[in-house]
Amino acid sequence: ADSDSIQSGRSGVRASSSSQLEQHPAVPLTVEAVHADPAATIEAIQRLTRAETGTSSSSDNSTLPADQQQPQGPLQVLAAAAASASIRAQQYWQSLLTALAAAYAAVTANLSKFPSWVAAQKLQKLREAADEHPQDAVKQAAYLAALNQSHPRDVLARVEAKKYASSPAVVVEYLKALVATERLNEYADAASSSSDASAT
């Protein structure tokens, strides 16, 4: 009976000491626990030693140079690759947006010049047609009408040169050019001056 009680007492001490070591591994080992179950005590010490070794090795690994550190885990490698890819994608889209903005500005600038370019091309074709057919009054009037919109003085010079066919439409364009260049006022002033001179 005494041996059974001693054995049960040892088992109880072993279970309590083992549970205490598992729940509180940092608690100092007691003499009672060592005497009760040396094997469990050694195992607990080994667990504590392995835990401390793992902690110190992980902390030392963070202070080592990059070429001496232990390899990162798969999740860390994937996270680093994803972050790098995100940065490269952001830089790519920024450069692409900058290029698109520059292209849009260039296209807008060219489009603003497009109407004047079209008008110049149309005027050039009308002039070529009028020069190729100097006795065609229709072509002369069409060219003078387009020329009058930007260069009325050239209309006056062309009509007054008397090298091309004339028509009522040509006369109308000539009068428009006189008004635009204020030559008509000069004729009026000259006519009034001549009438005053004849009256005296």
C-alpha cells in the first residue's frame, strides 16, 4: 500500500510538474519536479533550449547581411514579387499617361491649324484653275470670291491688271475689295474734291 501511494504520488507530481512546464515553460524548475521525474525534467529543459535557440537564431538572422541571411519563405517571396510588380506597373502607366497627354496636345495643336490649311489648299486650287483659264469669267469670279476673304488688296491688283475675263460677279468682288480696303472712300473724296474745284 505504501509503495502504491508513493508511486501514485510520484505520478501526480510528474503530471503536475509536466503540465506546469508546458503551461509555464519560463518558470524555474523545482527540486521536487527534478526528483519526481528526471526524464520529464530533461525533456522540458530540451524544449526550453530548442525554443531559446530558435528565437535567438531568428533574431540573429535579421541582423545578418543580405547575403548571409536564411532564405525567405514562399509567401515572403511572393509578397516581395507582387510589390515589385506593382511598382513597375505604376511607373509604366505613369509614363504611358504622360506620352498620351503629349500626343493629345500635339494633335490638338495640329487640328487648330487644320481649317486654315484647308482654306489655303482650296485657294491654291482655285488660283490654278483661274490661271489655266484666264478667259473663263466663272473661274475668275470663284477665285476672287475666295481671295477676298483674306487678301482683298490682291483682288484689286488682279482685276485692275485687266488680264482676265470679267463679269458682273467679278465686278461685285471688285467692289467688295474696294470697301474692305477703304479705297471706295478715297474715290469718294477725290470725286468731291473735283466737284468743288469745278464749282469754283
